[in-house]
Amino acid sequence: MSDPRPPPPPPHPFARAVPEGDDRERLVCGDCGFVLYDNPKIVVGSVARWGDKVLMCRRAIDPRKGFWTLPAGYLELNESTRAGAEREAWEEARAKIAIESLLAIYDITRLSQVQLIYRARLVDAAVSAGPESLEVALFSWDEIPWDDIAFPSVRWALLHEREVEQGGDSTPRGNPPPDESPPGPVAPQGL
Amino acid sequence: MSDPRPPPPPPHPFARAVPEGDDRERLVCGDCGFVLYDNPKIVVGSVARWGDKVLMCRRAIDPRKGFWTLPAGYLELNESTRAGAEREAWEEARAKIAIESLLAIYDITRLSQVQLIYRARLVDAAVSAGPESLEVALFSWDEIPWDDIAFPSVRWALLHEREVEQGGDSTPRGNPPPDESPPGPVAPQGL
């Protein structure tokens, strides 16, 4: 606790190898044979509405500190995806939300991340910044800070929410075609 | 390779502790401070139809060896959820499928597992058992071996597929209420 040095890396001499009975490379310890299975991670989040406004959070942490995002983060062990989206809204915006339906599944394959974004409504308008947010706000469509969005999937979710609100069918959306998603930062963690 | 003994457990003396800046217990190495983040796993699978029949696989591996399941398994790194469902259909049933839409998201919180089950159709009827299946079959509704289903979520997916086929709305389903899901084995891996 009083030692300011970062911890050393783990002592396992991991190397890529195909374990017996498997068909692809995993990280296997050269000393003891321990196989470190690494799996894609699940991000859960929401587009939460209050009247015609949506809840957004300005990030207090890197990556993309200072940019606007939706409340979202990693699903925890033994947690349902809806409960996870509710927890993230509370942690990042002190917002109580009621989940309505699945808006979209985004595959961020480069980062081995699957994002499940729900439509939700705020139970009340009392929101405030949690520890990972500099500020939170309720934006009407025209007020959304489009030039300061943290990650492409935040933009996708807002556009998909808009489609559904305007009477589009409510089938869950997926990644937009590549030419509709200009290059930009992608979330290494959370949205 | 020639040593028949199982590998020893990994040498890290992991213990549960709350890392600095975190708010819940993780497995932390008492020697080096390495934090082993453990996250829920994603299972991807499909209900694949050929005419009025659905594709099922009889498990060649534990758990629930000998019982019937749907083609499904863990999503791999850098893989989209749809590609994962297609891969599993190929690996377990040598089936080429075309994904249509998301049928259901099942939260198996006890196992920290999120199952994404897609509706799909077989591209052709040529299917055969892959290495993890004893046999595969195309069953009409009345032929499904209901008494020999491997896991509750397999039953849920079949019933949800039936609802959609019979004209129900196609909003993705979730876990049925607890009283509709009698106790039974739950998949520790895959479906």
C-alpha cells in the first residue's frame, strides 16, 4: 500500500499454443500448462430519455476524457444485462432508469467487445455526475454535442434511437455499414 | 505431452480483494498485485430451420452428454456474434446457415453467461455430426425429443421460436418468468 511502484507483470511465462482438444491458439503457461481463456467482453448501456431529451455523460477518465458518451460499461459477473445497464446509469449519472427494449447489438470485433444498448426512460429527471463523469446532461436532439462524441457507437446508438422514435420498426439494430461509420476512436473500455 | 498428470494449478496466490480505484472484489495476486478480471461470457447459437423442421444436435461431450441441444457455444475473440453463431452451426452440425434476426437474449446469471440466440435458416439440408455431436437431426415440432433436452434455455429458445413462427411479434425474447422454467441442468459451457 505504501509502495508507489507499479506491480510487476504476472510471473506466468505465457505463450501462444493450441491446447490439446482445442482448435485455436490460447495463452498457455510454459511452466504449468494453465490455459488463460480470454473471451470477448460484454458492454451494457442505455439511451435513456426524459421527454424528448436523452441522457449523456461527459467522460472524466481516459480514453476520450472530456468527450460525451452514453452511460455504459462492462457487465459484471452474475449480473443480468438489464441490471447491468441500470447499474451503469446509476454509477455514471446517478440516474434511475426503466429499461424498455433492446435498441442495438454492436460488434466491436477489433476490441472483442459486444455492446448491448437498451432503450430506457428516466424514472425522474434528477441526475448528477458520478465519479467517472465530469458532468451529465439531458439533451434534446438539436442540443447533442455531435462534434464531441466519445466513440462511434455512441453516435450509432443515438441515430438508431432517433429512427425508432420517428416510427421505424423496433427490431434491434446492428453495426451500420462501414461507409456510414467514418473512422474515429473506438472504446477500449466501456462505450 | 507424454506426461499424463494434469497440470498443477497456476502458482499465483490469488485472493479476493478490492483493487485501488475499483468498487468490488476481484481476484488479486498476493505476490505481484496482478488483477485477474473475470467477465461474463457470451454464448452464441441459433434455431436454424429447414422448412418446418429445426436443427438439433445430440451432445457427444459432458455436461449432458447424450442429450439434445441447439448449435451454440462461446463467442471467440475478434468475432461478431452472427459469425460466431454461424461458426458453431458448422462446428457442431456441419450446417451452413443464414442468420435472420435475434430471437432471444437469455441471462444465465448463475453462470455469468449471456446467450444470444439467432433465428436462422439452413442454406441446404446437408448436415452431419461435428466432433462435439453424436448425431444431428432435423425435427418437426412434434418430433422434438422434449424429454431429452440438454438445458432449459434450449427449451426456451424452441418455444420462443414457435411463438414467432405462429405470428407473434418478433421482439427478442428474454428469460421466461421463473415459474415457467422448472429446475433443471443449466449449461456450464455452451448451451
